[in-house]
Amino acid sequence: MGLIKFFSKTRVYVATIFLLICLVSLIYGGFPLAIFLSVLIYFGQAELVNMTKAKGMNPPLGLILFVDAILILCATLKQYNYIVPVLAIATIIIFLVILFRGAKATINDIGATFLAILYGGFLPMHIIFLRDIKGPDILLYGKHIDLGIGYIVLMFVVISVCDIAAFYVGTKLGKTPLWPEVSPKKTVEGAVGGTVASILGAVLVGHFIDLSFIHSIISGFVLSLAAQFGDLAESMIKRDAGFKDSGDLLPGHGGMLDRADSYVFTGAIAYYYFSIFVNNGALLSMFPF
């Protein structure tokens, strides 16, 4: 019954539509991808702020979204040297905005604001960086495909098969709790099953994008861990805030964060792994020094 519930019609329909829109935006890149990410970030940040308010915090959602928009714009226009200055100026503005609340100003509000910008905006922005990695085109069935798209596809396959395999193995064989204080239903067996499936998925995709066997194995393992820790991180936030789901935006899935939590850490890890270890250290310049 658990597997049937996992593949329920509503869940499958929503996941399919979400994936199609995602793939189209990733293939086109540029502003279509920026718009898609901006929508995801908007709803994700609204859910995150809502959960922090349940803990008595009050981060300024408008300011958070404004900073996120500037970061996304910098990434889309390839103005990478402005990213660090934007974060520096945003830090000062955050303190000033909360300072002017007077007696209502709290350290918790400052911390929650930084959490939202970094976790809900800066980390997802790395999806754009990953898409924009430059290198030799991938030749697939006579067609040239951008290298960044190949890495994106590998990341999505790793996360998808990890999610499915972890649920299936955990449901059928899971006996040992993985981290009951954070997510009571997750098991060690499910985590191992998800990791193994991720490695196999990465090897399969790696074959088509000319990624070496060893890098396929390592990336599958590392990105699987990133996806599962991203899931656990969001579960920790929900547990502390007393939420079962981050929201109810996506039928069968919960909120936007529930659907995208595995991608938050994984996008950044994938970008740095492929840039540093695979693509000859071709990091995008994000630092003005």
C-alpha cells in the first residue's frame, strides 16, 4: 500500500507537470530558468517564513525576496562579481531593517532572515551556475548538447531514483531508524538503497554524457548524500516548527519545500564538484578579488 500511495495518480500528475516545466526551463536556460527558479523560491520562502513565524520569529519576507531576486538576476546576467557585494550590503540592510523595529527587534529575526536568504535563495541559485558550466559539448545521437545540461540531467536522475528507491526499500526492508529525532519514518536500509540506486543512475547517465566511470560513481554517491541530508534538513525545520508539511501548494506532495528540499543542497554540491574535480577547475568567478 505504501508504494501505491507513493505513486498515486495525483502525486504522479503533479510530479510529471513539475518535471516537464523544470526540464523546459533548464534546456532553454537564461531567463526562462531564472523565472522558473524565482517562482520556486517565492513559494519556498513564503513557506519557510511561515514556519519561522510559528516559532515566534518574524523575518521580513519582502526584503528576503528582494535580495533573492537580485542574486538570481546577477547569476542570470553572469554578473558573478556582484554576488558577494550584494550579500555584504544585504547583511547591513537586514540589521538596519530589524534594528528600526525598536523594542521588537530580536536576534532570532536576524538569524531567520539570513537562513532564508542563504538556504532558500543563495543555494538554489547554484542551479543556474550548474546549467552555465562551459566545456566540450556532449554529442548524443548526433546532436550537440551543452555540458551543463548533462550535469543537470545527472543530478535530477540521482535525486529521483534516490527518492524512489529509498521509499521502496525503506517500506519493504526498513527496520533500523536512520535519524528518529528528525524524521521517524526514514530508515538506514532506505538510505542505503537510495544511495546504491543513485550510483547506478549516475553511472547510466554518465555513460551518455561522457563522464568517466569513477566520476560517475563518486558524483552519484556524493549527490545522493546531499539529497538525503537536504531532505533531513527540511524535516528538522518542519519538526521544530510543528509542521507535517511545509505547505499545501502541490497536491500529493505538500509544499514547495517538500518537493524541492533535496535539490537545495544538491545543486550547490553538484556545481562545485563538477567545476572543481571534473571540468578542470572552471569555477565561475563569484568573487571580486
